[in-house]
Amino acid sequence: MTASVDYYNNHAEDFFAGTNEVDMTDVYQRFLPLIPTGGFILDAGCGSGRDAKAFTDMGYRVDA
């Protein structure tokens, strides 16, 4: 596990830079109609937190 944690710690900034600004609109438009307004979303593998933030900003309850 230490090797994995070390890898993520050493590459976090690159990962964030390469994923944070990706336009997820098409994916959200397919996914969110399946979730009730204000519903709960489990964001497993939340990476940079981009989606968890977007869902929270839209009024969903998120566990990342």
C-alpha cells in the first residue's frame, strides 16, 4: 500500500491539473436524472474532488 500512497502523493498535482477542468456535462446529464433532487451520491474513487464539488454545488448530498 505504501507504494500506491507514495505514487499518488508524488503525482497529485499532475492528476489534478489533467482532470480538474474536464467538461463532464454530458456524463452528468445522463447520470443526474436518475438521482432524486437533493439525493445522496457516493463518489467512490473521487480523485481530485471535481465531481463531488459539482454535485454538492447542485444541491446533492455527497460522500466522497
